[in-house]
Amino acid sequence: MSKPRRNFDADYKLHICEQIRKQGITIAQICRDNNLGQTAVHRWLKQYDAEMTGQAGIGLPITPEQRRIRELEEQVKQLTIDNNILSKATAFFAAKTR
């Protein structure tokens, strides 16, 4: 029987990564203390390190800055789509009125 998959929020992942990177606690110790798998923690650290260097990384963002960047990117994407629709509609209705 397999274990149920656990989900951790970004704040928890950030806390774990900061303990490792800023406080110098070993990955093994963090995993033992928090009942975490090393593979997951290594993935979180890879994401954290990428975000700290200004890259997007893979997966869901961990740092608040990257979360905000992703939100803004989604807004820009939606606004671009909306703008294209409005431009086409304006051109369509302008042509009909002539």
C-alpha cells in the first residue's frame, strides 16, 4: 500500500529552504525533523536557488517575488488576449460602418 501524496504550500517550502541555505541545517537533518523525503527537498532547493538568482525555475514558485511575477505574467497574457479581441472587434465594426 502506498502512502498518500502530501501537498506543501509555498510558505512551508520557503521556510525549509531558508533553514538549509541561511541557517546551515543539513538536508538530512531537515528531512528527519520534518518527516520529508530528500528528493522533494532537493527539488525545492533547486527551485529556490533558481528563483534567488532571478530565474523562473521549474514548478510552482516558492518565493513571494516569483509568485507575484507569475501572477503579473498571467495578467499580461490575459490583457494581451483581451486587447487583440478588442482590436479585431474595432476593425470589424469600423469596416461595417463605412
